[in-house]
Amino acid sequence: MSHKKIILFLLVLIFFAASYSHAVYKPEYKLSVVVGPTGPWGEAAAKFASIVKEKSGGKINIKPYYNGQLFSGKQTNEVLLLKLGVADLALGSTINWSTTIKELNLFSLPFMFSNYRELDAVLDGKVGKQLASIMEQKGVIALAWGENGFRELTNSRKKIVSPSDLDGLKIRVVGSPIFIDIFKSLGANPASINWSEALTALQQGTVDGQENPINSVIIPYKLWQMQNNILIWHYAIDPIIFGISKAIWNSFSKKDQEIILNAAKETAVWQKAQARKGLDKSTESLDILRKNGMDVVVLSGKERQAFKEKTKSVYEKWRKEIGASLVDEVEKEIKGATKK
């Protein structure tokens, strides 16, 4: 074969390889989302999909499936959906993923984090990288960290200012064992219910309360219509993972991987800002709750410490479950952030 023919042959191969690479892209990539399309979490899903579609010239079409449409029974099955190919991507809560990836329970350790600065130090530091590596081993690529927010407690029965006020209250929680342990230690009666069913339970009064972040859930879902008390106690925080199946990730070209990664990072910055708006340097979000008739209780440091002491046994139990060395590193990074 002549030199020219060899070159021509190679060019043809490259052309067909490129064409084939483009052809194997799916017409739609399913993005799993627990919540509905409103609020910082749901809106981030649409924003992320839009950026990817625009930057890829319409080649990569991501469709959000809201309100847990892709779940197989439980919202804690989301990592399994990615493994099985039921979902290609997810804007997933660390809480929902923690039943599969135990290390993610560290964000649910009772009263571990006091403020956003501490959380950012952990996610941007050694621990954040370690968690991303653990998730990759489980078949999920973590593209960026977003945020659901600090989880606050609402109820329709009474004002809560001390642990004893929780005695006997039936509280809806996520189906994660650590949450069951936390609320039992406080004397409450935790009920594991999917969020898609929780609103009905709250409306019908079959549960007395629930715990969720303000900007991502409480305000968008107008929970003041069925819950008139809220406790601001920052007992747990809930980062959101912009995640993609490793198999799907590997199917994209390097250029398209970069597009998806940058879109996730851009959206995460916006989403995190929305989740914290009116809660970080102002009380705008708390004022919205008050204007809509909610009795807002903000714990002092001493009052919060009483809840922390009451849940200390849960903290120690789950410290071992998660991995003592990992929790030690988190505590170290939190201490470093506090000194700054």
C-alpha cells in the first residue's frame, strides 16, 4: 500500500471513529432529583441541564426527573439507580446516599457543624477529596458539591426549646438509620417516610413534624400551611452531590467531560448561594417564615449544647460506623476553620 493510501485509510478510520463516538451518545440522559422543580435544589437541576445542552451544542440532553420519579420504592436507593442505569445522573443528597456510602453519614452526625464556614472547610479540604474517591469506587463520579442546607425542625403541636419538648412527638425523617437513632435519643417517635408521601402525612396530621432545610424545602413547599412551629438548631447539614454514573462518564469524550464538569461547578456555586440566601448574613428567610405565621425559635449556644449532650451516644456510635479516623479529620478541619 502506498504512503498516500495509508494516510487516506487512517483519515477514513478517524472519521468513522469520530462518527461512531458521536452516535453512541444517548438521546436523553436521566437526572434523578428527590424534590420538585421549585427551590434551589430543583431549579439547579434545570439550570445544570440547560448549560450542558447549550455548551455541547445540543448533543448532550439531560432531562431532570423530579419528585423521585425514578426511585424504586425508597429515595435512599438513588446510588443503586446509577449503578443499574435507571438514572444516568443525580443531584443527590448525602443523606439519601449514606445508606450505600456509609462515610457520607458524617454530615448527619448530630451537631457536628455549627456554620457554613466549617462545612466549606471540610468539603474543600482533604475530606472532600477523600469522599469523592470513595464515591468513585462505588461507581459514581462526584462533579461538584451543592447544598440542601442545615436541617431545621418544624411541627404542628408546640414550641420546642429543650430536648424534653420532643417527648412523644411523631417526626417524619429520611429512611436513614442515623436519623432514627437521633430522634429516639431525644425522646421523639421517628417515622421513615419518602418525601413524596410526607406532605400528605403532614396535611392529614398522621405525623406531628418533620426536619428539612429552610430555602430548599420549607419555603418552596410552604410548610407553614400545615406546621406553625420551627426550631432553628442546625443539628445536621445536607450537602448535595452533582453525581454521574462512572460508566456514563467514561462514555463521553474528554471535551464533553469538561463541559459537564464545568456546568456542574457553575451550577453548584449558584445553587449553594441560593440555599444560603437570607440565612448566612441576614435573617431574610426567617422573616418570611414569621410573616407567614410560624413561631420561630433560634437556640442560643447553651440551649443547643443541651441537645448536643442528649445525642452524644448517637455521635459516638456513628463515629465508629463511619470510621473514627475520617471523623477525626473532619473535627480537625472544623477546628481549623473556627480559628480563621
